[in-house]
Amino acid sequence: MEPVEALERIAFLLERQGAVTYRVQAFRTASAVLSGLSDDELRHRAASGSLTRLKGLGPKTGRVIEEALAGQVPGYLSRLEEEAGGPLVEEERGARLRRALRGDCHLHSDWSDGGSPVEAMARAARHLGHEWCVLTDHSPRLTIARGLTADRLREQLSLVAAVNERLAPFRLLTGIECDILDDGGLDQEPELLAQLDVVVASVHSTLRMEPAPMTRRLLTAVRNPLVDVLGHCTNRQITGTPRPESRFDADEVFAACAEHDTAVEINCRPDRLDPPRRLLRQALDAGTLFSIDSDAHAPGQLDWQIYGCARAEECGVPAHRIVNTWTARELTAWTGTGRRPPHVA
């Protein structure tokens, strides 16, 4: 195992486990430092005991590098593989559906509140077997998450084009997680939203709004032709500091999603698992499409899709109604024109 491979695998498993950022960052920083060294310099420093004199390397990461150079699987990695490298769900729950997924419609990079560069997220998605993924950093109102202004979003579009040149045939699709404002409007210029491949619209503020205005708010958003996916619809938090579900008329909102071809997100983050199963079944009965999304903020969190797949299988969601099972061309044809693939219509 190469040292960079060992460091990246450790970081991935820590992220998959939900470890705090500072624990992960040490290994990703060390990997970046090593990428700038020649093989000869790396081995010379390891032999002379001067690895940890390099800025960004410490005793723990230095030991991982030395053990990898010696032809061993680093002890830290071995322990972590045993602790966090196994299946995230019991038995084969969700496995059939996970194999059918081609992509992920909701992930974040360090352009907003994610912890890794755009290309690192795309490469991790490709490594997991995806054919495409959608970059959906936050919109400007969410300042705590460094939401993207219109100018920053335009700049990001150029970066996505460059990443696609390097990673082809894998495709990184353009997108945004756009805040739904209190009146149901969208937190970005409509002309710019129209240029994106996928728009995920989510509520991030005034979560305790009364049911009637919250229903009107969501209806306005899902009826907007620029919106493709309704993100984490109840906004609940089930771990850490619990947060109750936002209240709204689910029958009315899901009927509007079905009528206007807006997919309901099955958010896979372990702290969300949104919507709850009862609402997932309501959306299924209403005839909506679905999007099973990791909402990843780091490469290892992309693996969380299995949680959503398990819940979708439990509730009987058919694969053809999940937009992640479509090709990139089918997905962008649907978001651009409203035309579903022939096997779905």
C-alpha cells in the first residue's frame, strides 16, 4: 500500500464513521504534503527520521507513512478497517438498490461548508462506482455555510468544466442546494438557476413555522419549474441536538411534487434520515419521484447512500422512480425539459 493511499483510506473511513473534522484533516493534509514530494525525497526523509519536520506531518501520520513504506498495512488503518470498514447496515438491506444507483444528486465541497475540494469529492464518487454526481453547494443566504453568491457560483461552473475534462467519462453535474425563502421563493438568480443541471431546494430557516404557512412555502417551491428535488423535507435532526420535524400538509405537498415532477429527496445523513418512513410511504402513494442523496460534506460520507437505499427498499420504492438510477443524459433531459426516460413514463 502506498503512503498516500493509506492516508486517504484512513480519512475516508473516519468521514464514513462521522468523525469530527480535525481528526480527518490531519490525514488529508498529510496526503497533500506527500503528493508534492518525489518518491526519492519521501524515502530519504523516512530513512533519516525527518518526515515530521515537514509542515503538515505529525507523529501519527508519520508512523502511517513509515509503515506503508516498509510494505506493511499501517496499524492505525488496520484497526480502523476493523472498527469502521464493514457494512453500514445489517445483512443485505438496501444492497440491491444501491447497486442500481448511478449517481448522487446532493453533495457539498469546500466552496461552501464541505471539507474537501470539488475534484476530491468527484473522484471519491467515481471510486465508489458512480457514473455522475451533482455538486450542490449552498446558496448565498446561508452565510454560516459560506453560501455561494451568483459570482462565486459562476466561477464554480468553470471549475466543474475543468474537472470534467480530467475525469471523463465520469460527469460532475452543476447544481446548487438553494434555500427556500419564507415566502417560497428561491435564494438565487432565476437566470443562473436555469443554467444548472440540478436544483435541490431546501428549507434551512424558520423551521418552526406554523403548518399552514409552511405548507404554502413548500408548495410555492415545488411548483417552481426551476426546482428539481425537494431536499430533506421535514428538516428533522435525530442525533446530537434533536430537532423536531417541520409541520406541513404532507398530502398536499407530495401531490404537488407528483404533479410538477419534483422529486422528493431521501436524505441519507445518519443525523437526518429524512423523510421518516411514514412520510416516505405517503410520497410513494402520491406518485412522486425520489432522489436518494448522501448530502455528503466529505468524501467518506458519500458512502452513506446505503442508509437511504435500505429505507427505500423497506418502503417498497421501485428503482425506476429513483432519479439516481438514471443515466446522466436521462437525468439532465428530465431536469431540462421535464421529459422522463421511456422506462419511467
